Amino acid sequence: MQNFAGLFYRYFLSVFSISYSLILLGWSQDISSVEGIRESPLQNRESPLQNPESPLQNREFGYKKGMVVAAHPLASDAGLAMLQKGGNAVDAAVATAFVISVVEPFSAGIGGGGFLLLREANSGDIRALDFRERSPLAATRDMYLDENGQVIPRASLDGHLAVGVPGTVAGLYEVHQKYGQLPWATVVAQAISWANDGFPVGEYFVYSAEQRREVLLKNPAARAIFTKDGEIHAVGDRLVQPDLGKTLQQIAANWQSFYTGEIAQAIADDMAKNGGLITLADLKAYQPIWREPVCGLVLELRVCSMPPPSSGGVHLLQILNIITAKPANDSETIQSWAWQDPKALHLLAGAMQIAYADRSLYLGDPDFVTVPVQEIISPIYGQQRRQEIDLGRARSQTEVKPVDEATLKRLQAGESENTTHLTVVDQDRNVVSLTFTVNGNFGAGVVTPGTGILLNNEMDDFAIAPLVPNLFGLVGDDANAIAPKKTPLSSMTPTIVTKPQEGDRFFMAVGSPGGSTIITTVLQLILNVAVYDQDANGAVSAPRIHHQWLPDKLWIETGTDGGEFDSGTLAALENLGYSLDLRDTWGNANLIIQTKDGFLDGAADPRREGAARGF
């Protein structure tokens, strides 16, 4: 029955996508002559871009001029339209993100925040932008504890007190004003159109809304948008968001209206009336932060990803170092076995346990705590931790410990299943890998009246008390404790991979939503391509595993389009001592690979409704 429903939904989505692509084509013709294209540091063009048609599917291959892959077809279309108008990867990424804010509000939006990795084609430099939400000035360490020191149920998840200061608008404007070519109003325009004209809601939209029905119904503004007289919209219903359209028009005219103007005042007023902490001072003080990406050489690749306050890049590189290390008593590495060999999966799971144990103790906002990044991503440290993994048996959670501080000092000498990711590559091979979020399904379930802005519940990503799990089951300690203006720890892992032996040419960009599973999803996509020689569609479709130390379970993904782990493999893992947790699919990854001859191969995850668009 589920398979039939899935096939029907894909057919249904295709019909609506085709219809709206025709609408989009008409809209594009209206602005096909764009005034005011400006110089950009990314610009390196000899001829204008062309406008060939692109088929509607989750995978694109064989294009050289540009590609966009995002979690919704309408968002991918918006990004492609920017490339076809002479924009670059940044223009396309910003347009795509704004449309996602309209058509996937349950996963990401202007009421949230995120991280971005950018590769400049001219220099080859990779830059990282942190536009993650921050805690309000009035936030305190124990704000979610009662008088007895016990966690107040759901206080960090639902309602106004759960909201962090949003960073999406500031982050998108920051990267656009530095690197974009098209006018700001142009890259926001398609999002305005979809908000005002409406779009057909999809299956996952409905599923997500049903999961948060109670919370959405409690907030009058959210109820008015996301339900019809208290009933969740059905698949195919047109969702029109005029308040959000008006807000986006204000942002297109002046982005600062979100932080100092009418929009900011509306957010602050609603917070004051409903027990939230965000004030005008919080909004005015918000600034995105350019940070140095974390990079490492592994598998003859240069892998660059997001630094703290994301834990993604640190632990992605840590795991890669562990699984490729050759301990003195054992020459086997991840490359020693075939794809999905039980020993390879065992080595992966053991490395994941170690990384998530370290994450619980050491990772936090680097503006508040010292994070031992270089020590954790050191190949020497990876070699040391590899020695702990016994290929003959699994280790329990109690056997896997975070590294002690003395060891780290010696080395100094030598993110729900929601969130969304988008990937863009342009003609010049500028690359954007961008992950942003409102945290849980529909964030805090709070819409600021009159604005259409759905706000995040990002405060739950702090350690609200030592070793108390958050929404995704992740635990933390003092490094990720709440403090004013602090950024909560994240698992978001936007990643760009290059090939140093081939002039450091662009090889792959990848990312995913999925809360605590983001790091391990990105890891497995990189391995599928770099070690197991899979194409983009094969890499993103394949079933995945996940282990995060606590709880002490090895998650096994079932029901994927890329097949399932066979019973012999599962039996072998159980015999090694793993407690298996068979789960439905997770994540919504996408990636773009560049082949040696310069063709782009992109794919959106078949687990959801995303699309690749290229030309």
C-alpha cells in the first residue's frame, strides 16, 4: 500500500511540477531582461548563459553550464532561472533558499538560520558563513529548568520561549552583497510570487503538519495559514501565504526591515505578549559571522566543511581519519572491503560512536568555549582512536569514552529529521553548499501575526541540562550550555570536496538535513562516490547506517529506492554485538559531482520530493 501511495504521489507531484514550471517560464519571460547586473568577485564570464529546457526528475547528468539541486522542484527551478539570467552560484543559492522558505516552511525559512560553504572559482578559496540562530540577551543557563532543577517538558521545543534570534535573512544578504551579481530584488522575486500565488502542498508537507497538529492549532496565526478551519491541508491543496508575500516584498526592498523595521517590531511585540525573550535589541544586534572552514586531506581528496558552532565538519573529518587509518596491528581500512560488507559497516559504526562521544563533551560555540578542532581532526588522533576498534566485536556505549583532555593537549603539538540542504554549481565552477533550518517540524509552531514568518525552536539545540537529550537524542555538557548571544551546537555539514592531485579542481558538493544523522549521511555519500565509485543517484539512493553513541543502537535504514541491507549483513552485525534499530528512511541529501571531463552529475534524494536542474 505504501509503495502504491508513493508511486501515486510522484505522479501527482510531476503533474503539478510541470504545471508550475510552465507558470514559472511565463514569469521568467517577464524579467528576462534584468537591469543592474553588478560586478562580483565570482565573475569570470566570456559569454552569456543559454536557456535550454531541463527535464523534471530527481537526477540530472551531462550538463556543463550549471546545476541546482534542492529539496523542492520549485526551489530548484528558481535557482536555475537565476543562472539562466546571468547570475552566479550565489544568486541561484539565495533565490533557491527564499523559495524553500515559502514551499517548505516545515523544514527551513526566514525564521530560522543555517550555514553556508562557498568555493570561489577564481582563487579556489573556500569560505564558511555562519548565519545560525543565536540565543536572546535575556537567555540563562537554567531557563528550561523548574525550581527543583528538573527539565520543564517541551519548554525548549514549543512556543515563544523556544525561539532563537533568526539569521537566515542576514546571512543570505551578507553572501549576496559580497558575491552576488543580480539585483537583490530579483533573487527574492520568485519567492514572493509563490507566496502570493500559492503552490500545491506535497505529501511530506502534510505528514509534517500532522506531526505538529497540536502545536500549530494552539497558535492563531499558524492555524490560519497551515490549516483550513482546524484541519491540516490535504495533498494538492494550494497554500497561499499573502502575509509572507508582503514580508518578502519588504525584505526585497530593504533587508534590514527584518532586524530594525516593521518586521522586527512585529516579532518583538509578539514575543513580549507571549513570554518569549527576543527583543528589538536582539534583532538589531544579530550579525552573521565568516569563519574558517575545517579542511583535511583524506582519500586523496581535500574535504572542507563547516567549523564550530557546527560539529559537522569536525566529526566528518574525524570519522574519515579513523576509518582510513592503518593501525600497527591491522592493515585493514574502509577501502579493504566491498560496499556494505559487514566489516566495513562495523568499522564505520565504531568510528561514529567515538566521534559522537567526543561531540558530547567538547563541541560548542567557539566564541564562548575553546573547541579543540585541530586536535580532533588530526590524522594522528584518528590513528589512536582506530586502535580502539576491534574488528571482531562491537563495543557498548560504556566502553566508548570521549577523549581525555590530557591526550588532546599532547596532540596540540603535532543537527530533526527536518532542515534542508541545497547545492549549486555555476558555469565558472563557483560552488555553494548551504544547509538551513527551523530545527524541528514547523519550528516552535509560532507564526508572528501579520508577517507569515514561522519561527524556529533552535534553543533546543543547546544542552538544556548536562546529558539531557535534545529533540534528536543528542547529549551535551558545559561547552554547549545556554548563554546570552551564544550559538547552539549544530550537526549541519555543508561540504565541498576538491581533488588536489588534479589542480584542486572541484569534485563534489554535498549536504543533508536529518538532525543527528546529518554527519553520517554526508560521510556515507562521500564514501559511496570516492571509495565505491557510485554516480550521484546511486550515492544518494543507497541505504544508510547511523550510530550516535547514545542511545546505544545501530540504526539501519529500510525501505529505500536504493535497496536494503541483506539479511546476512544484518545477522553478521548482530553477531558482532550490535543492537539493531531498523528504521524508516531518514535525511534528504543532495549532491553535485563534477566528472574529470567537466560534466555535472547531480541528484536529489528520492526519499523526498527534491529535484536536480541543470543546463
